[in-house]
Amino acid sequence: MSTPIYLEQVRTYFRNYLPSRVATLEDPESYFAELAEAIAEQVATVSAQLEVTSRLPEESYLQKVGRLNAVRAQAQELALTEILYSIPPETSESDDVSNARDVELATATAESNEVDRRLEMEEESAEAIDWDRRFPHLIEEVRWMQSDHGNLSEEEKRAQLQAIFAAQDAARPKG
């Protein structure tokens, strides 16, 4: 995606979720452009890093195109999450309960996606080490998912996962 597309995403996010903040900005368009540029720069940086680590020895042209498209999509998701979507939306008092549920659901979904992404990473790679630093509260779940649990009953598996999720809730960074 180019900067104009990121610019439109920033504009839409701020207008839909941060209207009073937009009203306080002296020059909203300049602010939006700066955020869009930061997103574009991070996408380029992360894409370049991921392209190097995801190269396959003998890939066809179509495999390479698919891999590069997937790398770019991953980089965009990371940049948007870290730069734009990390800005919490405004809430009114009447919306607090439903917004809290929405935020919890969004957090759970994002964390689930991050765990899936981590499971695909090569252990001890630079990408995996960086991920472990950014999401320390999810490491135990990743380790559990990587382990063999064939000797446990379904009830024991559920109990272990519930304990992991409770520990994650306690350790989750508060926004």
C-alpha cells in the first residue's frame, strides 16, 4: 500500500474513533500525513527484514510473488497495529461496557493472530526473539502449543490452557 492509502486509513480511524481528538488538532491533515508516512516507513523496513528471513532456496516466480505478498501483508498488519490501532478509541460513559468487551475481543483476536504468527517462526530467529520481547505475556501459550500433550485428557488440557490464559490476563499490559 502506498502512503495515500495509509493516509485514508488514518483519516477514517481518527474520524470514526477519535472525533474529539481531531477537533483539538491544529492541522489534522499534517498530523494524519505524518502518521501515514510513519506507517509506510515501518512497512518498508519490516518487509525488507521479513523478505530476507523468508527466502526459499528454489522457489518459482509464483511462489516468490506469493511469499512477497504475504510478507507485505504481515508488515502492514504489524505497522498498523503498532502505530495506528495502538491509539485507543474514545469512549462515552454509556459505551464503556460494550467498548470494554469490544476492546477485549479485539485484544484477544490480535493476540491469537500473534500466537499463530509466532508458531510459524523459526525458533531463535531474529524475528522470533523480537516477538518474544514484544509479547512476553504470550510466550507460555506459544510454548504450550509447541509441546506434545497426547498424554493429557481433554479436561487436563483445558485446565492447563485456562491457567495460562489467567496468567496472560494478569500480565497483559494495561492500556
